[in-house]
Amino acid sequence: MKKFVKWLSFAAVLTAIMALTACGGADDTTPTAADVSGTPVAPVETPAPGQEIDVEVDAADPRLAQHGLDENLRFLETQTISTVIWDRSHERMPDMSSNGWTDWMQAQLLEDHNINLEFVVVPRWEQQPFTTMLIGAGNAPDVTFHFGGLALTRTFAEMGAIMDIAPLLERYGDWLPNMYGFLGENVYYNVNPETGQNFAVSSRRTEIMRQNTFIREDWLNTLGMAPPTTLQEFEDALIAFRDNAELLLGDDADMMVPMFMDGDVGWAIGTLVESFIPDAITEREWYRYGFDDRRFMHPTTKEAVRIINRWFNEGLIFQEFAYGEAGTLMDDLVRLGVVGAQIANWDMPFRAGADQQIVTMREHRGPEANFITITPFPNDAGNRIMFAFPYADRQILLPQNNRNPVASLLYIDWLSRQSTRDFLAFGIEGVHHVVEPNGALRILPTDELPDNMIFAAVNNFDINPVANGFDLGDNERTVATLALAYAGIDASAIMEARSTSLNAARVWRTVVLRTIDAEEGMSTPLNEFRDTVLHNAVTASVDQFDTVWDTMYAQYLAMGGQAIINERDQAWVEAFGDVDFMPGWTGW
């Protein structure tokens, strides 16, 4: 009960702060999208990791008067901006726009910058089409972010719907040291090298682990099988799970799912697909086929899907996969403990909250129920390559209807502060976490907390767009904290999953070339048709697989896929010549 009272007191203080500081309205000096030119300022020096900078500007700086700011970059009259917040329909946090976290953000931003923050809820799993609708209608929040990559950002830019922030960064960059310090080169991730325009900053992924293959350790033990190390051994394990359903699940034998897969097929078979990519693939090839992040365009993907098609027809794959979307209640099958294997986010079974799979699974199947990570898919050279994420993550942009670009940038800088990121990622000491003797933060269970206090997503991913993960400013402390960041899970399991995903990881260098005209407006239609192709190819009879795949993949290419591949290769040659690697390549 003490924890509950402590949070209520904290929330009450925030409410009081909000009541005392929420005053005033828009200022006549509020800049518009067109009012961003001016004398350039000196380049920003990147602070040391973990260093937080409170900016103080010379009171005589004319920019302050122009925008109604004092020397501490606090507006003299309250300004209002809006921002996106993602909603994954968490059963314990039904209102993502009004909870303990948003209350804190609103109160702190008012105190620090006198900015009133409003939240616009966007469904997490439909964020791309929903964001596209808001942008297209001209009523997107002042600070908008999406997971659609460079292609979607450039589509918005071609529509004339978002601001070129390059002039803003040039003029006000010295006011944004925390953004530069945390995001680093990601600030320039979207720069068009031909025009110098920059239509978004990219948030930072602090950990680049992408996926792992997981299998039930307790089921392997029951059947006397070693963890699979090859594709054939993995298939043998799936067959053994299917054929021993009664032994493994008893009265729930009819619920047996040897391998789980949902409607996002490309993601759910990711490590298998990547094992078919040649070990010697070049940067040019990777870029040429890199429009689709599910590796669908790679010529070798067909053979990976052929295996899934056969497994589906042999009852080794969840038969209703095509009817569910990622993040839905379909995942309850994993939590119920009836799933033998899955390919998922590197830490998926351990994640906190209602999505945590292992803790809930053990409630149904006993304390021995457990997923372990394996690497059963060697590539053509016998290497078990894990293609890591780039350090760039979501794209944060300012739409043309933005009411106050300067306030919006100050908000992004505020989100990038070490103290802001730490609080949103870990909450209150003694309530959400405890500090271990080595300085690591251990996340506490949230069962006893009020609903508006829980983490609806790991590290409040849906609330803070600048970070995917956390960085405490000290690598050893950060890694030690990561090991403790999953309530109810042994730290060794987290470290094993992390090392498995990072071992022999390949991180491709970012290729930023001119705008690829063929990509304009194609992210949504091509991704949707890709999923249709995969659904139909997986569920086809084995003897019809080639016909279904070849016919539909040709349609995908004709829709625009081939034009994108061709133009990407053309842009590569224009920039680097007829070579396979960018300058500076030294090998893996």
C-alpha cells in the first residue's frame, strides 16, 4: 500500500505544478513553417555520453525576443504543441493519453519550457496507415513519428506535407545539445545529399539486437532432445512436438502449436529467411533489395518460404496464422504454454507487463516451462549470421501544419535529456525499480501498482519516440541494468538472448542517396501486397507453391517492386560507381 500512496503523492504534486504553471496562450511571435530562416549559428558540440546540458543563452540574443523566450529557453507565455502517443490496447492502461506518465511529462515540460503538451493517440499496430491519414489530411500532431523508414518520410516530403528542418537545425542547433548528444548522427539520417534537405530526425535504437529463434527447453528435456543446431534438427524437434502432444500437454494436446506464427509472416520467419541470404552478399545488393525490411525482395526468400509452406501443410505451423496481427491476443497461445518454438524479437518471451510470455506460461505449465535461444539456421557458408538493426529507429518529423517548430524542437531536446529518458524508462525508485549495489537498476513487478502507473510497453517505448531502449550513460551499468530489466526473469537468460543475437551480428552501414522516385507512395500498398503473397504462398498446397509464389511475386514486382530495385541500383551507381561496396569498406 505504501507504493500506491507514494505515487498518489507524486501525482498530486504534478497536478499542482500543472495548475500553477498552465497559463497564457499562443504568442504573436510563434514561428510558422515559413519563419525559420536567419543567421546560422555555430555547430553543436556533442556532449559526452550521459552528460545532460542545461542551455543558458545570452539574454541579448535576438532569437529569444523573436520567439518570446527567456535566457533559460522558457517561453514567457505558455505555448501549446501536440505529439503522437502509441496505443497498443493494453488492458490495464485503457487511456494512453491520460495516465501517470503523461501527467508527469506535461507537468515537467511546463516547468522547464512553459510548453503545454497535448497527446494524440495513434494505434500502435496500425501506426503507418493512421499516420499517413493524419499527414495527408493536414492535421497531424506537431511532433509526429512513424516506423515507416526513409521511404515513408520521403513520400510525405514529396507530398509537401512535412517541414524541411535543416534551416531550423542550422539556426537553433545550439539550443538542442541533448538531442545532438543522444541522437548523434541520427539527426542527419534523413538528409538528402543532393538538396541538403532534412525532413526528419531518426530516434536512436540503443540495443541493435533484432531477432532470436526460441524453443521450449522443458519440452526438449522431456523428449530427451538436444537444442537444435541445424535446420533439419529444428524440423525434427517440431515434428517431435507435434507427435508427442499428449505427453507434452496432456488434456490440452489438441491445442499443440509446434511453431507459432502470426499474420506478419515476414517477421515471424525472419531468422530463417536471413539464413538463405548468401554470406558474401555485398552492400550494393543489400541496398538494392533493402526497400522491404522483411527481406521479401531478396531472391533467396522464396526458398525459405517454401520450407514454411511444407511445414504448414504438415501441421507444424499455427494453422490460423493468417487471421491474426502481431501484438493481438493470438499471442496468448504462447503464454498458455502450448507453443513449442517461435521466431520473434530478441527478448520477446521475457518482456514485462501483460505481454510477458514466460512468467504467464509458468503459471499454466509449471516452473520448468521455459524458452531458450538457439541458432539452428546456418547460411551457405555455415555461418549463423544475425542481421542486426541499424542504430536508427523511428522517424520524428514536423508536419507543415506545425504550430510552433521551435517549441517542438525544444520538446525533442527535452525528451533526449538523460533525466527524462531515465524516468520514462524506469520510473520511480522503490516503486518501479530498485538500485543494486553495482548501480544497475532492477525493474520491480507492477502487479500492485495502479493501472495508470504500469509500463504499457517496455521502457515506455510508445511514449518516448527518441529512444528504443535505454542508455544510462555508462555502458557497464547499462548492460547490467538490461540484465535486470525483466521482472521475474533470471538475468542470465537475458544475457544469453542478448549474446545470441549479437554473436556474429552484421550491422549494415546506412546508405543515404537521392530520393528514389519509384518509392513514393509505395510503402503501404507494397507491404500490404507482400503480406498477401506470403499468406497465399504459405497456405498453398505443396505442389502449387511455385505457381502461387511465381505468379504473385511477379505481380508484386509489376506493382512497383522492380522499379524500386532498378532505381535503387541506378542511384547507387550514380553515387559510387559500378562497385559493390561504399568507400571505406574494410570487411566484417
